[in-house]
Amino acid sequence: MNLRPARRNWIVGVLARGSSLCVAASGAQAHGFGQRYDLPLPLTLYLCAAALTVTLSCVMLALFVQPRRRDGEARVDLLAYPATRWIAAPAFVALVRFSAVLVYGLLLVVGFIGNQDAFHNIVPITVWALWWVGLGYASVLLGDVWRIANPLETIFAAAERAYAFATRGKRLSRQWPVPPWVEVWPALGLYLLFLWMETAWDGSDVPARIAAAMLLYSALVWAGMVAYGREEWLQHGEAFTRVFGLIARFAPIRVQLADRRIVALELRPYSVGLLAREPVSRSEMALAITILAAVSFDGFLDTPAWAALNDAFATDAPEATALRTAALVAAPLIFLSIYIAFCRLIAWSGAGASGGERTARIAGLFVLTLVPIAIAYQVAHYLSFLVTAGQYAIALVSDPFGWGWNLFGTANHLVRPNIVGARMVWLVSLGVIVAGHVAALYLGHLLSMREFADRRAATRSEWPMLVLMVGYTMLSLWIIAQPIVNSR
């Protein structure tokens, strides 16, 4: 989670309350929370070692790894076993959905009428930490949880049933056809708006404003469902169905729904869901690139380089907001331009042709291989924030409105900020970022072996991607390291 200045003060307040320490607000950082960690070796050595590890991994993949089986042969049907069949039971799914609707409704009420101090209201920490960050982690480990629990879909499905009962079978949705050119552009647009709220909006730590934004987003989603149908709009215009769904393709559990029931539940190897058989659409490619660019941009905001840019071009709050907005829009465009350029090199290296049609096919096929990198960066960037926020949530669950309650006896729970210190953040970041890039190379290798005519052509096609992965590995580690080694 990016911590803009007000959000940084909020985290510092959380830590100060939990540990009874006086911490200067200006020294807070998203990773180390003001703790400096002196690397035992120069940062450049870590960067070079990580680059070398990624390079050697690519060489080993090219020499020894060949696809030997179809993806489906390695899957296990979890519905065939009583020990796991209960996950798909209608009663359990209904309980999950009811709980999600209950939490959604509670957040709206607490946001509007609760204490508006972000330190004493459960809404900010639930939305930014437990839902946005925590559900992303859950999607990686457990599969597409949001697709099952989405309270907006549950509420609309209940409204559909009530409307059909009241009107003797009439449909609530107009079922207008979605034009083919729409693709997932509406979802991408709403996702960009959400990212702007996270990084530049001055109301991102005000409970009532967060609740109002939730209600507005819900109204937009429901309006789309009324016009085009519930399932259609979930796929085209519900941002988090697309974002969490894309992340969940990395997970070892595949969930398939039909008529809101779980009809397939499979255990599979990690990441095979990201092996595209056909190129994704341009809008899906743009969404995947935006997810990757967003987490890097989020981390870049915590570096001295961004602080220097902000000091040079933003002299007041409106200018700072404008600068962040411009940078947020520019980041995906820069990432997309670089990615397309390397896809042209991949097409030329593997097939000796780099025309627009060939490049577009390569770009649509290989873009999902970048998802493990985005996941790795999310783990590295948000780990300490999520652990600390989770501790604070234990206290807030007893007093969600900030009215002095102690419902479950946890209102005075002690927050321990040093559970995940700067040293652990760095070591975890080092491991997961290298692993994420190796996973991306592994997926790219399998796709190259499938896409190009022979093994030699497939191997040649991998060198441009290796150059991109090595460069991005070093950049990612440099960004992650800045708040840790520069904290005071």
C-alpha cells in the first residue's frame, strides 16, 4: 500500500499507539517504518548477484526444461474427495457470501457514522490493508476468492430474484449486448481510478469519504449489471473481478463457477493458469501491464528519487496531487512501450520476423508471464504494512466505530511493529523478487517452446526476455531497498 503523507502519519500513529513510542512522522516508510537496516554488503553486489541468479536460471531452463505433459494431466479434482468437497457445498458458499455482504454493509455504516479519526475507525485499515492487500495474498494462495465472495454480485443476485418474484418472472437486467470493442476497458478505467485514490486522493484516510467511494463504485457496478447483465458486466466492467481473477491464475487452486455454484475445484501446479493458449485482448494486456506498473510506481513513491522530483516540481498540495496523477498515468504507458519493444525483439529473434501482427501475437501470449513479478513485488512491498495493520485490526474489531467499546476484549491489544523488521523485509524481498522473475522466465520458456518452430528458435527468442528480466530485477530490488537503507 502506498502511504502518501497523511497515510504515513496514520501508520506512525498506529505504531505509536501500539508500542508507546514517539516516532517522528517524517521518518516513516512503507517498508521499514522508520527502521534503518545496514546491508552487510554494498547494494550493488546484491543487485549483481540477483541479476546473475536470474541469468543462470534462464540458461538452466533453456538447457534442461522441456514441456512433457499437458497442463490438465497434472491437475487433481478436489471435488472427488470428501475431505475437500465441503468447500463447494452450497451451504458453505452461502455462508461465505453472507459474511462478505455483512462486512460490506458494516463498513458502509461505520464509515458514515463512526469516529472520523482514521486511527479509531476500522474502515481505512480494512479497505486498504485487509481487503486490498490481504485479499491479493489470499488470491495467490487460495485461488479466486473474490469471485466467490464478491458482495456486489451477491446483493445484485438477490435483487434479481426479488424483482423476478415481484414481477412474475421479469428480468431485472436489460441484457443489452456488450459491443466487442468494449473488452475490459471499463474495468481498466475503474482500476486506474482506484489507484489514483490510493496514491493521490486526499480523502483516502477519511472513513466517510471511503464509504462514499464504496457506495459510488457499487452503484456504477450495479448500473452496468442492470444494463448488460450480471455475468457480462462482471467480466467487462467490475475492476476487482478482473484484477483479483488475474492474480488468482497463479494460484494452485482453480475454481470454476456456473450459475454462482462451484462446479469445478482443481489442485494444479503453481502458475500454470498463466500459460495462455491464445493471445489475450489488448485491454487485458493493458490491464496486466498496469498491475505490474502500479506496484512499481507504488514503491517508487517511497524513494529519495521521487522525493527529489516532488521537491522540484510540486510546491503545494494541488501540484503534488497533479504530479502523482501524471506519474500514475505515465507509468503504465512507459511499461507498455518497453514491453512492446521487447516483444518485437522476441518475434525477430525467434521467427526472423517482427511485423505488427507477429509482435501483437507475441505480446498477447507472453504478457501473463509477467504476473508472477507483480505478485512478488506485492509480497515484498506490502509485507510489513499488512502484518502491522493486521495487529492494529485486532484492536479495532472490538471498537469498530471508535466509540470506546471493547466488544471482544482486544481494544487494548499491543501492536508490535518489530515483528517484521527492515532486515526481514529485505531478505524476503530479495528472495521473492528473484523467484518471481525466475517464474516469469519459466513460463516464458514454456510458451517459447510451444510457439516457435524448433528448440533453437525458441532459445533465441528467450534472450530479449532475459535482458528485460535482469534489468527489472535490479530495478525492483533497488526500489525496495531505498526505504530500508535510507530510513532514519
